[in-house]
Amino acid sequence: MDKQSQLYPRHIESRIAEALADTPVVMIVGPRQAGKTTLVRQIAGQDRKYFTLDDALTLLAAKEDPVGMVRGLDRAVIDEIQRAPELLLAIKKTVDEDRRPGRFLLTGSANLMALPTVADSLAGRMETLTLLPLSQGEMRGAALNWLDEVFAGRLPSVSTPLVGGELVEAVFQGGYPEAIVRTTHRRRTAWSRQYLDAIIQRDVRDVANIDRLDQLPRFLKGLAHISGQMCNYTQLGGQVGLDHKTASRYIGVFEEMFLLKRVDVWASNRLKRVVKTPKLQFIDSGLLATLVDLTPDLAGQNRSQFGNVLETFVYSELLKHTTNSEGDYQLFYYRDHDQYEVDVVAENAGGQLVGVEIKASATIKESDLRGLKRLISVAKSQFMLGVILYDGTETLPLGDRLWAAPISTLWGQR
């Protein structure tokens, strides 16, 4: 189970230590099985009492008498707190009486901060950090943060790029510790299916009151087939008999469970004709491959479908980099009414941009640069760098502020 992530150092660990040193409550959110329990138990050591709300008796105590459960606790770890959010008000009360830093270390497999009551009750008392499944850097022992590097004007290099079948293997493996230790694609697929079933049957109930859970698997599968595309809620809902409001709500639930993310369009004040619709990105390429029934063998035959899963893989790596970077970055995409697109647009706190195009091929054509060139013309001096990440081995300049680089520079060396 979660113990597999003990094999890997997590880049977020130093951030958690910093937060515990000056903040009363620290919450680590992220999907189930991403390694949260292992990490907090390592950090907690012997001087904190440990509770998990996956335990039926503990959960009952938390729901029936949250104040009684928290009263008298000096320092504690509470795992899977989304199962009893009423505990957060009890924690607020005890923290208001004793504001020492590092008193409570919490984990949640749903983004409880999306609930206004939770956000309000612990404002100024709690820091939330996100732990996503393992990044390639964590798996391969590379500490480099790609976003920090490129915004500092350095494009990382890699001595032995991962290409072809090895890249396909990494994409299909995804980042969940329990999937990584499975030695065959068939065994990883079996794990992924059970994981998705468990989330829908059990965890969704913790964050949403959904009458017909039987609609969710079909809807999730439908979403998987448009990963990387703009989401039309009416059209999506119609495929499984849902109105657009229900479809949007269900997507929100999947977002709270860290299965997918709505990505907004990048826009500036100078941009008049911008498409406002967000697009959907799944957060793990292994789970996405399972949902669209794509196998490594089929990936060679259907490069378009593999390209969608590869885009998820790269987006996910960049998203993981935002959770432990020195800089503060947001990820967008670019698309305008003339159909010019850029897969990922990273923006730093100063408004500077790095554009990323993702290609599943080992060759780059001039037409692959059209989206980045349009973004340069729109963003002007805000645009720092455009990179086409591709299934090749060379890092090459392609003109003003434009480069081609192997995908594995995402976890490469300086």
C-alpha cells in the first residue's frame, strides 16, 4: 500500500518542515495512495499522537464528539480528515487557545479548502500543501525544478534522454507508488481500475451528496476521452444523460478528488478575442491510459491518442513542480479564435510566461511553432521562453526565444 512511497524522497518534505515551524495547523492534501500517510508518519515520529479516520471507531469518535476528541491533544497527526470535516472547527477552537506552531498535521484526500466554511474557519491558522503522485524527479533521484530553472533563463540538459519505448513505459506507469511497483502493464491496469472504483464507491460520498453514483464511472470515462480538450458541459452531460449544471458539478467533485483539473485560458488585457472555456487535464497519465483503454502496444499505432496521454504526463510533471518550486507559478493554456494553441502556459508572479508545446514524435515541423509564435506576438515582452518538448534526444534553438528539448529535460540536470 502507501508504504511503497518510502522508497522515494519527497521534494515537498522541506516545505512541510518549514510550515510546521511557524504555523499551528498544516494540512497536506492530495489523492489517495499518493504517499501522504507514509510521509506524515515519517515526519511525526514518536512525539505526536496519530489518528486515521479510515478507522471506523476513530471516525465515530470524530463525528460524535469532535471537541472531546481534540481536547487535551498537545500535538497530533490526523489522517484523512475529509471524512469528518466537523473536526476542523474543534481544531480551530483549541488552536485559538494555544497558538504554538506545529500542533496539528492533517492529511486529506479531498480538497476541503474548496468548502467556504473550512477556508473561513482556519484562515490565518493553517497552511495547505499539495502532495501529488510521485514525480519523475522523485522516482529518479533528481531534485531539479524545471520551472525554477527555465524562469531563471536556464534550459536543463539531460545526459541520457528517455525516448521511444522507455518514454512510453514511463507515461503508462504514472506516479502512484502502488502502480509503480507492479511489473507489468496488465497488473498496473488492474490496480488502476480498483483504485478508481474505490474512489467512486467510497470517497465521493465524503465530499458530495450524489444520488446516482452509477452515472459517475461512465461520465469519468467520457471525460477521459476529451482530456486536453475544451470542456463543453452541455455536450459532455448529454452523452450520459446529465444537464450541464450537473455535469459541471460532477467535474468539480472529480477535481476535489484530485483526479483531474480544469485549466483556464491565459489572457492579457491586450487580448481581445480570447476563448474563455477551460480545458480538462487529468492528473495521472497511468489512470488516464486505463480509462481510455490505451495499451503500450496500441500507443505505437494510435499516436494521436498517445499524444493526449503524453500531454497529461507532461502537464502532471509541471503541476508537481508548482507544488515545491521556489517561485510561484500558475499553469494555463492558450487558444484564440483563429485556432492558435499552446498546450501549457506557465506564468510567474511577475507575469512572465514560458510556453510549452508537447509532441509525441521525434521530429519537429515548422508548423509546430505556430502557437508559440502567436503567443510571442500577443504577450510581447512578458514572453520569456517557448519550448517544444518532444520524443527526441537533442536540445536545439528554433529562433527567437524558442527551443526544442527532450521531454526528459523535465527531470534532467542543469
